[in-house]
Amino acid sequence: MRLVLPRPSDFFSRRAGAFRGLPGLAVWLRLLAVSLLLVLAAPSAQAQPDNLDASLDAARAQIDRARKILDSPPKDAADLLPLRAGVLAAGTQADAAAALLEPQLASVQARLAELGPVTPGQAEAPDVVVLRTQLNKVRAELDAQFKRAKLLSVESEQTAGEISALRRSEFQARLGERTSSILSSLFWAELRMDIPGDLLRARRQADALAAAARASGTAVWVSVGLVLLVLLGLHIWVGRVLLRLTTTRVPPGRLRRSLHAWTRVLLPTATAGLMAEAVYLGLVWVAPLPESLAPIMGRLAGVICFGGYVVGMGHALLLPARPSWRLLPLPDVVALKLRWLPAVLALLMVLTWALMQLTAQINASLVTTVAADCIVALAMGLAMGLGLLLNDVARRRALHEPESAASWPASPLWLTTMLGLAWLGVAGSLMALLLGYVALGSFVVHQMAWMAAVLGSAYLLAVLIDDGFMALLGPKTSPASAASDASATVDAAAASDMPGSRFLKVRAQAAVLLSGMGRLLVVALALMLLLAPFGEGPSELFERADKLHQGISIGEFQILPVAVLQAALVIIMCLVVVRIVRRWLKEDFLPTTSLDAGMQVWTSTLFAYAGNLLALSLGLAAIGIGLERIAWVASALSVGIGFGLQAVVQNFVSGIIMLAEKPVKVGDWVSLGGIEGDIRRINVRATEIQMGDRSTVIVPNSEFITKTVRNVTHANPLGLVKILLPVPLDADADQVRSLILELFDAHADVLETPEPSVQLDAIDSAGMVFNATAFVNSPRMAYGVRSALLFDVLRRLREADISLVKPAGLVLREAQERALEPLLPPALA
């Protein structure tokens, strides 16, 4: 419970009210009120320190006990694991106590700050003196407890680090130990000397186990046998049911195959675990097992369950009976040749654990322990080497045959590298085992088996996560649509701006993002499990990750994971709000205003920029980075703008000027530096112009401000239709004029106001030239109307038997003699 004290300002802000005339009584009443508040707050203030003191005392005892053990460390590095876990638990208690005390200490210091420092030579009110004394006392107690908790936290981290370093050093020393080689006669001579005693102790354990089995009775074991048969039958029946369900209920695709693979993994795991548990229950049905056998047999069920998991995972990856359901790009011949390997590896893993527990339980001699470990490791290494050899032989035979070589999958670089490392590991471990480095050789073999199990599990889990998110959120494709990919692509491109299409895109992006995050977590978990044999197990890594809630210090700034998550949520919520408001502005509000299309686009775009900037600022504030902290960043950006971003800023300002002054707008027909077309969009940085051939030209906005621009449709002008008509001198000018005016009047697109006109532009010896002009509603119509009028003019002139005058031409000819003269310089001519 937190210590809650009244604010000093409350005492000074209250009015005496009815006690104005009785100052002495008011003082005594205020002293009484303060005393009552302090007395009521005392139990809550004292209950918590007592609990904290007990917790800190327990943490101190745990750390001291660990440091005492480190003075004479145990020989087995495994004994250090619970010691380190206890030290880390003590550190967690100290951190929790410090986190609980820190806000209380800050609250008391804030109250003291409100009281202010003591003024020399000036007497304080009695209630203020009492309050200051009590607050100083509470602050001293809280400060002492807080410093003690912080000290214990630091000591726990240092002690845990020393334990981890000791574990790593002992692990490295154990790997470097060498015993007599299994090929030497000395090794077998020592084994013959020590094996009788070890076998005798092992026989005692076997007799105790047999006695426990006989004590259960025949009826119990008949029941256990029936249970095992039922479990085997259920294994077969459930496997068929799950296969039928995945075939009929799950849509076609990779999700069906990944779900089937996991059913092949979990079903043998559950079956093996239940069968082992049934046997264990048969052993303890009448009486508990002896203390020497109870721990081993109790954990053996879990180890057998793990063996079933390894078998199921291997069969799920290979799937020799169903090649079309196989997830790995593995040839059928390799899957058939390696179908025995998962069961052998699982059996050897279980046997390795059982032998390690048995030799430790019977206190076997060193030679017997080394021999058991070496033999099992040799068997496991030989099994792995045989599997690699079969794969290599199958690949070589397939590559020698042209038909099979074409269907053999290509080996990527990473796969070739992994196979090479596997060969190197098998060869090195076998050599180490034969030379006497049993600890090193067995560690390499066991680590290879562990890596295979972890990587296989990570692959199946990553595939399931990817397929699951893609099936739930990804685009739904049918076989008919898959058969017409080209048409589907065209339709998707045509409908990319539709709301439904945008929703599908968001779903697809969410599927890819969630799949990536899930697979990233799988990779992190796999790395954590792979590092476990090297002294950094999952418990240590989880404890290190738990320390992240205290934050990561970068200089004077501290980043807290909670603050980062809060900032991410703030940014996401702000971006969603900005997007919703922008869509409302663009689709609902701005179309009701008098703004043109270009100004509407600019307004919505500028709002989006401002909203995104505000979201980023709020996110930084949520982390704890205020605008004053990034002032130097703004200064650096100003320098960058002055040099590298000058053109960008110029185009940005030009775009704002264009949208404010409106020299051009969306839909205008402009001509700029040889580029002529319609403005389709005015962005913040550049403007899109669509040419006559339907191509688009991106023009920087500064070009429209600094250069001469011809705007054909500025201020909604009319289109001018101009026709020059040359006729002979003998033609009737009035008839030609009337004919052209009649054609203008007959055309529906020619405006009556301004009135069409026909002017006689020139008269010369060749004929007369008429200049006819008319107006249409838009310059975009002028070309089509002019073409139609020209067709009508030709037809009417032909009907009126009026011909057109050919344009006068000038032909230059040279005398043939002049052309035949030699080309000589003027001085020699």
C-alpha cells in the first residue's frame, strides 16, 4: 500500500472560516487533523516496508549462499543451473521492490519540494514542522530501501554472470578432456576390471524394477497390454480420420499439406507418450517405485514422448508414401532410402538419455560411462553418416541418367553448405570418438541430432504459420482463375482503385506482415534452442529478455519497451484517423465546396502530410523524445535542405504557389518547352501531363513558375476555327462568301456569338484568298469542327463548279552548259 499524505498546499489554501476569530483554536485543530492523518497513514506505510524488508532479506540470503557455493564450485556444471536460477529470482525480487519504492519516493520528494527549503531565522507553522519531519523520516526510510534493492539487483546480475562464466569454462574444459581410445587394449582392460561391479549395481536396479512389475500383478499388466493395443488401434484410426478431414474439409493448397504434416507429427508424439504413461502406471499401480528408480522412470515417459515426436517429425518431412503431400523439395528415391532414419535417431536419443541417467544413478565407473557414451555416440554418428551417404549415392546415380537428371531438384548454395558441414561434423565426431575425445565427439553428434530436430520443427512451424495466414487473410484463388492469370492481372489492374480491391490489398498486406512476424518469432525460438547446449539455455535467454522491461540506455536517453509499444500504437491510431479524415475530405466534404479538382487534391494531400507529421511527433513524445530533443536534427536537416534538398523544396513551394494562384489547374491544356497535353494531376512536387499519344510526362512544379507556359484553356476560352480558302480570280466572291457562311450556320457546334466572319485576305495574279473564322465552345473542339467544315467546303465548291487555285511555285533551272563547267577556283577561272 502506498503512503498517501495530504498536500501542503491544501493546508495553506483552506480558509479558516468560522475560526477566524479564534486563531489558537484553529492552530490546534489543524495540528490535530495532521496528527490523525499521519496516524491513519502509519499502518499502510509500515505494512509495506516490513514485507519489503523480508523480501530483500531473502534475496540477500540467496545471493550470499550462491557466492559461498562459488568459492568451492561443484564438479558437474548441471548443478549450477538451479543456483543461477535462484540468484536471478533474487534479482527479480529486488527489481520488483525497487519498482514499487521508486514512485513512492518520488511522491514524498515532490511533497517536500512543495514545502520548499527552510528559511533561516523564520519560524514555520507547527503543522508544517510536523509534516516536514514526518516526510523527511519517510523519505529516509524509502531511500534506504530503494538503494538496498538496487544494490541487490546489481549483485544478482554480477553473481549470475560469474555462474554463467563458470559453466562455460567447465563446459570447455570437459570438451577438451581425453581418455583412452576405444581402439586401445588399455581401455578394454580397464573396462573388464570395472564392468562386473557396474553390472551388479545395474542388476540391482533391474531386480527392483522387476519386483515392482511383479507386485502389480498379472491382471494389471494384461490391462496395460490391452491399453497399448487400444492406443495402437486409435493411432491408426485417428490417422485415417485426420487424413480424411484434411482432404475433404481443408481447401486445396499448401495449408492442407502443412496441416497433414503436423498431424503426422503430433499423433506419434501423443501415442508414444500415452503408451509410456500406461506402462509407468502399471509399475506404480500397487506401490510406488523405489527412490532410486522413481525419478528416472517418471521422466522416461517424457523422453519417450520426445522420441515419438522425432519419429513423427521425420516422417512428416519425408512422407515416403505420399510424395504429392511432401513439403520439402525432396526426390522420392531419397525419401524412400531415408525412411528408417527418424526411428533410429529417436531410439538412440532415448537410449542416450537412459544410459546417462542409469550410469549416474548406479554411480558407474568412469570407464563404463565413457564406453556407454562412446558406443551410443558412434551408433548415432554412423546412422547420420549412412543417411548422408545414401543421399549422395542416390544423387550421383540420378545425375548419371539423363531422364532422372532433368527431374532432380537443383541444390542451392545453402543446402550444399549444410550437407558439407554435416559431412564434416560426422567425420570429425567419429574421429574424436575413436581417438579418445569422447566428450567432444559425443557432444558434436548429439548437437547435430538436436539441430536436426530443432530445424525440422522450425521449418514445419514456419510453413504452417505462413500457410495459415495466407489462407485466412490472403487472396482467394480458384483453379479457374489460376488458369487465366493474364486476364486476372488485367482485371486486377483495372479495378485497383475500387474499395473492394483496396480491402483485398490490405488483407494481403496484413497476411504477409503477420506471416513474417510469426516466422521471425519461430527463427528466434529456434536460435534460442540451438544455443541451449552452449550454456545459454531458454531459461537464461528468457531471463535476459525479461530485463528489457527496465529499458535500454542510449547515452542519457532510456528506451522502454512499453514506451516503444505505446508509441507504435499511437502512430498507428493517428495514421488510421488521418486516413479516415482524408478520405472524408476527399470524397464527402471537398466536393461540396467551390474548390476545383486540383485544389481539392492539394488540400487532402497537405492534410495527409500534416497528419503524418503530427503522428510522428506524438509517437516520439510517447517514447519520451520531445521536440526540444530533436532540435539538432532540425538544424542538420536545414543544412541538408540548403544543399541537397534545395530542388525538392523549390518544387514543393512551386506546387503551393501553383495551387494558390492557379496559373494552371487540373484539366487545362498547356504547352511547356515542347511538351503539350492535358494536366491530369498536380502533386506537391511535380505535375502529371498527359500527351496526345496517351503517355504521361512528369514535369517539376518549378518549371511552371520559372518558365513561359501556354495555357490554351485558361479562364475557359472559346475555340477558334480558321479556314484559308484560295479561289481563282474569275470566281464569284459573293457566292464563295455566302457558301462558307451557310456552312458555318449549318454546323451545330459553331457558335452564333461571336458571329462567324469571312474576310477577303488577299488578291494577286494567282487568285483570291478568303479567311473564314468561327468559334466553338472549347479549343478541344476546334480541330474536329475544322476538319468537318473542310469536308463540307470541298463538297459545296465541287457542286458550285468552283475550283481551287494551286499555290504559286518557283522553279530554278541552270543551263546545261553551266552545269558541265569544271569547278575551278575564282582565281583560275
